[in-house]
Amino acid sequence: MKVYFDTAYLGKCYWNEPDGEKVRRFAREADGIWCSAIAIAEMACLAHRKVREGDATSRQASARRDLFLGDIDSGVIVTIPVTETILRKVDAATRKLPAGCYVRAMDALHLVTAADSGFAEVWTNDKHMIDAAAHFGVRGRSL
């Protein structure tokens, strides 16, 4: 089964975070991991945050960034390009959201990218993203 991970789930594959082992085990069993190409920037910022907060040295963060990029280069992770079409679909989807739906820009981009790429589910631990997912035509899932 191909799976779509948001960046929070990708981060759990490279950093020792809560539920990381479960996510890594799930990822190893998948037939492929897909995500928006925005994950490259988000993972870079995650690594920077780990250094800034003292959870990793620069060297450790650099090594994990290189592992992640290597997994993209080798096809372990498939990135889906961000196009103007996708961005306009985010605009269209957010115009239809109920006023009480909380969604951040990058989460909306992940949800639209997954739906547009034929995924029925998005794997994340982000409660807001899980709650918003149905409005974007996908189901938010978490282990």
C-alpha cells in the first residue's frame, strides 16, 4: 500500500519523537511513501528547530537531513511537486471551508496534494489536520 505522510510523520522517521517507532515500522511495511515537495523545506526547518532547541547538534541535524534527502533521491520517498494548479486548488478548497475549520496553509497544501494525487488517506499526528481532512476529500489517519 502506498501511503501519504505529512511532514510531521516524515519527521518521526528521522527523529526520536513520540510514536516514532510505530511510524517507522508502518513506513517500512508500506509499498511507498509519498508527500508534497514542501516537505523538503519543512524538514529543513524541523532540523533547524532541533538544533535551536538543543535537541540535536548541527552535525546530527545535518546527518538526518542528508538521510532524508537521500531517501528522496533513491525513491524511498516520492515527492509531489507544488504547482500553481495545486495552489489554486488550495484556494478553491479553503473558500468552501466552514468558518470553524482550523487549517494552516501547509496542512491545506498537504491535504490538497494528497487528494489530487489519488490518495484517500493522509497520515499525520496533527489533530487540526485530521479534523480538516474530510473537507479536502481525504481521511486523516494516525497510528
